Amino acid sequence: MDKVPTEKQRIIQDKLTMLFVIYRMEIPLTEDSILDICSIKNQWIKNYMDCKTIIHDLVDGKLLYKISDDNDSKELYDLTYEGRECLASLYRRLSVAKREEISAYLQANKLNVKSSQEYNSTYKKNPDGSYNVELKIYEPQSTTPMFILTIKAPTRQSANEAIRKWKTSAPNIYEVIYEKLINVD
């Protein structure tokens, strides 16, 4: 008969799972990316609110560190030296099956996660009913955008369409604008 883990054992498993995910991604992650990977898409950490709490517990415990810019518009989380040491000594507490499942998922989805962090977009409604759409490109592992484009969309539907297209068009749009404006001779 399988023994049901105690609450403390479950929390330790969840923390190790998160450390393993961040380690295997090999890049700092936003809180949204961590939540998405660990709790929303995979249920490796079943409770979304526990997942949020674990991120902050790991920062407080100096196993993760937060990288942020001056205005905290984007925060990234990565393993500290202590976090790597902790994971190295305790990762065997995660089952081989779980480690393989996490590794396979991250291998298949690493580029999607990376691009979702590098190509960011939001919109805000204007008093006249139109929407300002802000499209950003971040350098990997940076919290400051290297490119910001703001456009005005007449409807929320067109703002959402611009955001949807930005995910796939950002590199090409940036390249064209850069080549037109910057002399690279």
C-alpha cells in the first residue's frame, strides 16, 4: 500500500520540482512562465497558489534570486549557487519518471517559453475607445526591453490580433526597422 505523503513532504517535493524545472530550462524565467510550466500546463505543482508561494519561499531561502530592472516591469528568477547545491544533493527525491517527464516537456517547449518571455505585448484602453498596443522585445536574460513599439488599434479585437501576430512576427519586424534606421556600415 502506497503511503500518502505528509503536507511537509509534498511541499518539499514541490520546491524540488520547481528548482529542477528552472535548472533544466537553463535560462531565468518570469513568474508567469514558472506558474505556467509547473502548475497550469502540467500540474507538477497541483495548487496554483502554492506555486506562487513556493517561488517567494525559494527567494527568501536564497535558493532562487530575482533579477529586476529599476521599474520592476519584468522580473526573472534563476537558481542561486545554494539552489544548485540543494538540487544537486536532493534531486534524487524526485522520481526518475517525474524527472524524465519534466525534461521531455522542457526539451519540447523550451523555445516557446523563451520566445514568450522575449516577445511581450500588452494593451490599454484609451478614453476615445481605441487601444494602445505596446509591443516589446527583450534580450534573453534581461529585464529591460531593447525595443518598444506602441501602436493605436481601433478595437479590442484588432488589439488582440496585433498581440497574437507579434509572437510570430516580432523578429522580422524588428529586423526591418533596425535595418531602415540604423546604419550598420
